[in-house]
Amino acid sequence: MKILITGGAGYIGSILSKDLLAKGYNLTIIDNFSHEQNSLANISTYKKLDIINSDFRDFSKYEKKLKSADIIIPLAGLVGAPICGKKPYEAQSINLDAQINLFNKISNSQNILMPTTNSAYGTSKGKVCNEDSELNPISTYAKHKVIVEKELMKKKNWISFRLATVFGMSPRMRVDLLLNDFVFRAMYEKFIVLYESNFNRNYIHIKDVSLAFCHALDNLEKMNNNIYNVGLSNANLTKLELCEKIKKYLNFKIIIDEVEKDPDQRNYIVSNEKIEKHGFMPIHSIDDGIQELIKGYSGYKFRKFSNV
């Protein structure tokens, strides 16, 4: 089976690419290495790997590879609300227009495994969100993902993964994700300021994201043409609960600001029951992630690795 990944050198892509190669797939990675990362160095020995250094919007650079692929995994994008707010025109071009253009170049006989986001639920007001729940995207990033998902559903063979907030170490690290950020602050700044500390969010380890994609590849017929929330069912946590988990391992001060509003107004509880019924269960806990991050950050002391 031939798989093509856009953004395969990114935070999720560099983990997923290694797992796919280890399973024996033929893999083509399209990435422009915009963060000057060397995140594919450890997999370059695989003979079934092909790397094309290109902006994925330039289809002329990989059109033949795209047409011959059995599976397309579009990971490339400006990921997260802050970077999309900072670069709105690029976000429109990369996260929306180019994704739809990519779909139009993919035949109905090819399969698309698309990462979307459960931040599309916006705020659930105490209700548990499943895949049929009303979407209420707040950020530009989430709004683009909702439109892309609707376009994806017009295809014949597709799966959409509404990912929870991802955490964990990666060859192309992101320190700006919430748990990753909190652990970094706890280690090196010794305090965390919480705005709207009672806001809930769901979480998933980056390795489990990769395992979810691999699980879908093994169960395409059963899972095809569906949307799945992908997160830890026991990790619908408030920001304060998240900090309290970190406190088991690190000594730092929690400062709760009850005056200022958090620019990120996401507040939702998510059910992951649908994908669990299809046999997928995450294997990495929040505690696993915290301990991993503490070890991984032992030599950092700076915030170079982020999207903004």
C-alpha cells in the first residue's frame, strides 16, 4: 500500500511517518521544512521512504505521487488558533483553500484520512459532545477545519479524526500545546497563571494519535466514511485539574486569575465512545505524558519549539 502524507515532518507527522514505515508501508512525505527541523533524520534509512521538499500547495512537485497513492493523509497546515490569528491570509490559503484543492485532485478510489479537531465543539455548556453534536467553532483554525470536514464528506472514501488537544514529545516538538506548555512553565518558570481555570478540554498523547491512524488503516472497510473523536475518555479535565496532575511531579505555584478572560474560550467535554467501539483504545495517560515531558525538557530551558 502506498501512503502520501503532507506535513510528514511536523509534530504529528514525524511520529506517524516512523510508525507507518515500521509497518511496512511505502511512504511519500511532502513537507517544506518551514521550521528548519531535521525531524526525519532518524527514518531516512528506510528504503520505502520518499521525501519531497516542497510546499504542498505546489501540486506540480508531487502530482504523480499523489495520483498513485492509495491513502492520503493531509497533515500540512498552520495548526492552532494563535498562529492562524497571527497569519490570517496564510491560514486561509493553507488550511482551507489548498486542502479543498487537494481533495479535488484525489479520485474517489483513493482514501483520505484527515485530522480535524474537537475544538470545533467550541463550548458544550456541560453537555458531552459526540460526533453528532452541534459544532460551534470559535477560532479561525476551528472554523476552517469545520468547512474542510464538510468538503471531505463529499468524497467517497474518507475518515475524519476530530483530535483532542495533543501532548507528548516529538522530533518536531511543539511547546505551545496546553499540557506541553504547562509542564514547561512548571519546570522553568515555577508558576502557572490560569485564566478561567474551570474550562474543560479533552487530551490525547501524540503516540496515540499515530496509533489511531494505524488502527484505521487496518480497519478501513469498517471505519470508512465516518467522523471519530480521538481522545482520552478519562481526561476531560479542567485547566486546574491538569495543573494538579502536574503538581504530583513538579513543585510550582498555581495562580488563578479570576478577572482576566482567556482569549481561548474553548470549554467542552467529549465522548470518544464511537472509536472505542471500533476497537481503538489509547494506551498513554496524562501522567505518562507529564513524566515523558519532564524527561524530554531536561535539556531545553528555551521556547524555540512552537508554532508561534
